[in-house]
Amino acid sequence: MTDRSTHFGFRDVPVGDKARLVRDVFDSVADRYDLMNDLMSFGIHRLWKRFVIGMADIRPGQRILDLAGGTGDLVKLMAPRLGADGMIVLSDINAAMLGNGRRELLDRGLIRNVCFAQVNAERLPFPERSFDRITMAFGLRNVTDKQQALHEIARVLRPGGQVLILEFSRPARPLKPVYDFYSFNVLPKLGRLVANDAQSYRYLAESIRMHPDQETLRGMMQQAGLERCDYHNLTGGIVAVHRGYRF
């Protein structure tokens, strides 16, 4: 990777091309995204997301930004906790994913305190100190400039607020052989059978390997100006929840 190139899975691509390539991936998988998540993780992703919400300590009246929120899994858990005076923004850079999320929430009657915004996490269109909580589940690894996105997150977080980032990470060494076999052999075949798209799921497996490990991401959050940064490994480090505060 150079100043003018970045990773798209295991490939080096021009920086200006990555957002389009990622958009193409999620345009392709949007309609089968939730089903594939359940199949890929054997449903465990729902437990991971509930763990994040438990850490978030959502309270009535808060303002929350859910970045790369896709089909709204986190919003479905957070919106009922906000009360009539709270507000949550479901955001995603991908219009197809955001549209599916909006339909999901409409079907559940969870729109009273929910707004929708198609945004790039590297250039958030919100004033400083806008949100009490910022969440991001399985989205940061697809961002072209992760450090810039973290700076933007810190900028729009209110003093006393916290950010929670759920992302695939580095599993414990004994899990690695099985995890690698599953990722590069089973996952693309599952993508082909269910979503008719093996290539996108091969990219998703590769993008996990190119994502910063737990300690590196914690350091990046600190560099962005977040404080008391820590992380919690789940399922042997296959995923990790990173948390940071602004004071």
C-alpha cells in the first residue's frame, strides 16, 4: 500500500477506486445480507450485537449515530430504549443497504425516533459534539481511510460520550487454522449458493485479514483523540468490541 493506493481485500487498488468497489460488493449482497450473516455466523452475530448494546448503556433522550448501519440490526435494539425524546441516525454509505434497513424498521414500526442518512464515515455531515453514542458494526474494515473516519467519529462525539466499534479481528492462535479454512473455502461457496456471489464473500474474508488487529486499532482510536480506549474479545477474538470516550 502507498499514499495513492489502498487495500481492497488482498489487492492493492487506487485510493479513489475503493469506495466504488466496496459499493459494488454491498449492492450485490444487500438483499441476502441478513440471511448470509445468520448462516455465516450460525446466528452468533446477534449475540455479539446484543453485547455491544449492553456496553453502550443507552438511556432515554440520547442522540445516537449508527455508522455503516446497513439493515439496522443495532438500531432495532437501541431505538426502543431512547424514549420519545431520544433520536438515532441510521447511516450507511450504500443506498441499497440503507433502503433495506429503512424497510426493516418500517415493518417493525420503529421509525418514530429514527432518521436515515447516506453518509461517508470519512466526511460526516454533522456538527461537532452532536452525539452521545456512536456505534459501528462490521463497517470500519471497509472504510478507505480508517484513521480519518476515527477522527470524524471523535469530532462529532459529545463530551462524556462513547463510541463502540464491533469488528472482526485476530482470533486466538489455536482457532486460526479452522477459521482460515472456513473463511476461504466454505464462505465463498456459501456466498455462491445463497447470494449467487462467491467473489464478494471472498473479498469479505480477505478484508478481515487486512483489518488492524486489536492493539493496532486501539492505538488508532487514541491517535484520533479518543480516551480510555479498550477492547473486549468475543468468541476467541474472532470479533472484538473496541470502546473509546471523549471527555
